[in-house]
Amino acid sequence: MSLDQIRTLAVVVDRHHSTSARRGSMPNIPAMGPTGLKRHIVRRKHGDVSAVETGGDTMAPVIQIDGVAKKYRLGKDNHVHALRGTSIEIHKGEMVAIMGPSGSGKSTLMHIVGCLDTPDGGSVVLNGRRVDTLRDRELTRVRSAEIGFIFQGFNLIPTLSAIDNVALAGEYAGMARREAVARAEELLDLVGLAERKRHLPSELSGGQQQRVAIARSLMNRPAIVLGDEPTGDLDTSTSEEIMGVMREVNLATGTTFVLVTHNPEVAEACDRTIRMRDGAVEDDGLAGRVEEAFSDVGVIDPVFATGCCA
């Protein structure tokens, strides 16, 4: 069973626990995240559902958006409804793409998840803490400590080396210079740029610059990394390379990645794709991943998957 399938099963098991009360009796499976579920894989043996090696980390959402609305005023009597009661859940360790046509609300949703904007209604919970009611100073602390950002245009400081670009994020957050440099070296090694840490951005390729940006986003050990078209300025081959780097980081650190993209190949490389239209979630991408995972490994009847995820 692949880690991708394990993640899907973990989300489904969690949905089972939150929906079983209103949907009637379902198999008794403990709630746990990918690590725990990896040690507790439900298999059909000789016509029975059996479980092996219980283990157990819980699977609470790291991002929980409930009924979020946002509108922007363009004139006296002219408003644009960017989000219309949007609700999503994203769990720890997932790598999720958000897609939709221009004006669908995906960028607004990312800004709200990233604490760069606040909703007009609904609630936003990150890492178990409600953030939509926080003051600006508190939001700044959340952004610094719990969220990393990757931008389409890299946004590196041209006069600083790769290692200094990465370390600066830690210093801004209050980290001592020596500690920040040591952490930056560690991260550049993680993304495969240890040998080019002293190079300026102008001396790096686009893919290498984006690797630096990925390392910078991880500087303060965030629970969530948000990417706004992170491969938008890259060619196809380099895009695949960068997606591979993000996946390696995702698996190595358990960091949750949420990527806004127009690129279907980027979405395909993620665990699932949330599709938006007209300010609302059209498809959370979960049901398709569930059916695929269950079909591939023969774990649980499709009716269970449908019941959990509908």
C-alpha cells in the first residue's frame, strides 16, 4: 500500500467517525492518521474484515474552513462575492491542489487560510486554533510560526545568497543568526542545493531558485505550506522536478502542502484536488481518491467509502 493510499484511508476513517452517528452502523475502525493507519491496515481476509497492528495518531484537520464568506466592494453599489459559504477540511500531511477558473475564489481562499485576509462570515481553524477572530498582531505571529509561503515569482532578495535568503526568514521570526544559518543549511541540503548555498539568485536556474523558496518556506517549521502557482514560471521538466522536491519534503517532514494551480499535472501529483467555481467548492476531491485507493488495495467495500465521503 502506498503512502498516498494510506493518507486517503486515514482521511476516510476520520470521516467515518464524524459521520457514523448520522449514517448508522459502520465497521468499527479507530480514528488515526497516516502513521497510525500504516500500522493498522484493514484488510478483507476470507470474507471478514480484520485489522492488524493497532497504532495511533489522531487525524484532526490542520485546516478547517466552515461556511466562509468574503465579498469585496468595487463601488457604491457594486460588490463581488469571492467566497460563498465555503467549507473545506485538509488533514496533516496531505498535499492538496486547489483548482478553478479565474474568479472562482481560490486565491481568496488561500489568502484567508494564510491569514493574509479575514472572512466576512464563517470560521477558520488552523492547527486546532480559531484564527478568523484574531487581531492583526496575533495573525502576524501565526503567519510567521505556522505558515510557509511559496510564490510563483520566487521573491528572493537578489543581493543575498541562497543561504542568506533562507536564513533571513528565521531571523525575522526572532531566531539567532547562528541558529538561522544552521537551519538554512539543513533545509538547502533537504532540497538538494547544499553545493550552491553561496550563490546569488542570478546565478541559479529558475528551478534552483524555487528550491531556495521551498527551503525558505520551511524555515520556521510551519505546519502548513501554501503555494500560489509555485510552478507557474517554470517549464514542464522543471515543474516536475519542483513537484518532486515538494513531495519529498512533504513525506520527510509531514508538512501539509496546499497549492493553488491551473496546471492539471501539478494537481495530479497531489493527493487530491479541490475544485472551486463561483466562490464555492464544487468538488473536494475526496470521493475519487477513496474509490481509487480502495479499488487498488481491496480494503473496504465501496459502499463504505461512499457512506464516509458523501
